[in-house]
Amino acid sequence: MSDYLVNKQSIKKGYLHSLAYSSPIIGYMILVAPMAVLGGIYAKYFGLSFATISIAMLIAKIFDAITDPIIGICSDFLKSRTGSRKPMILTGGVLLIISSWFLYVPVLPIGFSYFILCYLFFYAAFTLFLIPYMAWVNEFTADTQEKTLAISCYSVAGQIGHGLFYLLPLFPYFSSNDITPEVLRFCVIIGGVIFLLGLVIAIMFVPDGITLNSEKKSSSRIDKSLVRNIVNAVLSNRPFLIYSGILIFHAIAFGMYSGIFFIFVDTYLQLGHIFAQLTLWGSVVAGISVIFWYRMIIYLGKRLMLLIVYGVLLCVYMMMGMLEKGEVSFSILLGLNLISLVAGVAGGIINASLLCDIIDYDQLKNATIRSGLFFSMQNLISKFFGAIGSAVALAIISWFGYESVSLAHNESSIMSIRYALSWIPSFFLFIAILFICRISIDERRVNIIRRRLALRS
């Protein structure tokens, strides 16, 4: 009876910690969601060309490639010295709010220099917050089920924030339902306030999590030997290398698709006035679906579920390429977008949970915690190759003369946006599916790893 009460209390505490952990993500997502339409906004309202925007994205991702692992290593170092990642999380969160204001509410004449500087500032703050925050989830949770629960709560909060951003244009205060610079101004104010409140809740009520004694001794200072050993550990971690293959090809595919989806809906299908409603409903349904996905992941396992999810996304991408201007109803576009968002949420939960298993494998193998490093590598791969995908998609439609301000498009420009949105991303997603089939860490092996880690502790 006493064991039952202890277990029940542990489960209750796990739910409370997961809810507190995910509380900043509502405001965070309100601040980050505009990035999906930022290229279209700067092209339509501020006069930047697609070529200019694509170059800025590539430069920003090169910068990210340098800063991501550095922040990951510093996060692990701070954790080993102080036992907490919270100071870095709070600093990154405050800087993210400030950088969002300068990026979404321009205060100087708009040009390439202003755009790229604000873009770099935003992503530096984004990385400074997100890497230690995501590494945190693998340290205050006890097992795979708790990790999946915390990540599921994170996903629900993200969809709520995502939906709130797309709800803003529907308020009668605005003159239209389009996403405009005025909408972005309000999103920074509202998102910033909610984000700060959530940060306070998470920092106050979520524990710091485990810190290994061996890690404290080996990480007393950052030197060349440590950095070299970390690089070697990553390269020698075969499950992580396979996982990286999945991330790379999925990031390219998703970057191409998401990078011009708003442009496709707004300037080709001429349905920009329903884009906010389209995405709002998608966020609502995707948030509700997390409950279903959480249970299915526990029941079927991560690899099988990831295969199903990516297969569904592949079908959606291909069907999007068949849509014709003037022949698409709101219900068809809504249905396809709902499926893609729901599948995307499931993929995000599975990928994050799978990375936690890989980190546990590394911890067992090397007797040290490098959550920050591995999440920084995930962040680097997703952002870098996602930006490459977006930049390539924008470059393709720019090369073939697709213009956002034109109502009439020639045959070659129409084919370019179809290839960039649908056919090329589908090819890369298919390669990601092949990598999923190579995943070797399953639920049985994860349980063995957890038992051995418990015995070591």
C-alpha cells in the first residue's frame, strides 16, 4: 500500500513538473511563430527581394553553426559547476524578447544590413534559451515515460502559443485578417509578457535535475582536450549519427516546404486572407492530438511511430504540389494543413524523446552528462539545414522569376514553386525515412540502459 502511495505521488509530481516546465513555451512560441512568415512579410511590406532574404538566412545559419555547439558546451559546463542551467535559460529568454522587437518592429530604414543584424541577434538569443532549456528535460525526468510526458506538455504549450499568434489577425482591432507588421508588433508585446511569466514559473517549480560526481571532476574547466573528447564522443556515437541523418534530410524537406508555404497560399492560391484561420485551426487540432500521440508512442514504440508520421507527411507534401489556383477550397487546404501540423507535432515529440534515449546511451558509455551538447547538435542541424532548405526554395522561385506582388505567373514560375514546395521536399523526406529504418535503439534496449544507469547511481 505504501509503495502504491509513493508511486501515485511520484506520478502526480511528474505531471506538475511537466506542466511547470512547459509554461514558458506558450509565450516563446508566440515570439517564434512569425519566423514562418517573416520572409513573406519582409518581401511584401518592406521591399526586400527573395534573393536578399535567402542570402540573409544562409549567413545566419553559418553563424548558428558556430554558436550552437559553443552554447551547448558552455551550458554543460555551467551545469557541472553550479548544478543548474537556469541562469542561462533566463538570460536567453530576456534577450529573445528584446531581439524579437527589433526584428518584427523595425526602428530603422529597412535594408539588408538591418535585416541580417536583427536576424543574427534573434537566433543567438533563441539558441541561448533553447539549448539549455531542452537539455533540462533529460535531467529532471526519471524514465522514458516521464520524458515523453514532459515533451508532450511542451508540444501542447507550443501549439497553444502557435494558435494564439494566428488568432491575433482575427481580432476586430485590425483592418484585415492578413498577417501584417502591426500584428507582429502586438505579438511581441503579448508574447513577451506571457513568456516572462512562464519563465518565472518554470525556474521556481522545476528541479535542476541530476549531476554526476564524475562529471563535476572532469568538467572543472573547458580546455582543448575536453572539446576534442566531446567531438570524438559524438562521432563515435552510432545511434546519434543515424539520428543526425534523419534530422538533416527532414530539416531540408521541412525548410523548403515551410519556407514558401505562406508565399504559396498568399500569392499563388490568392488565399492569404484565410491563412491565419487555416493555421489557427491547425494549432488547435494539433494540440489536442498530443494526447493521442503520447499514448500511441508508448504503445507502438518510437521507430514505428516515426515511420508512420513521416509517411503521412510525404503524402501531404506530394498532394500540396497538385493544388491549382482557383480550384482549391478552404476545406481542402485546411484538411491538408491539419494533417501536416498534427503529424509534425508527433514527429517533434518522438525526435526529442529519441534524443533523450541517445543521451542516456552516451551517459552509460562515457559516464558523463552531455545533454547540452547533444541538444545543441540537434538544434544546429535542424536550424542550419532547415535554413538551407528555405534559402534553396526561395532561390528556386526567385531564379525562375516568381514575384510576390504579381497576380499573373507564367508556366515556369508556377512549376518552380511546385518543385520547391512539394516534389523536392518529398524526395528528401523519403531519404529521412530510409534512415529511420536504421535506428538501433528500441524500447527494450532503452530499458536496459536505464537499469544500468540506476545501478551505477
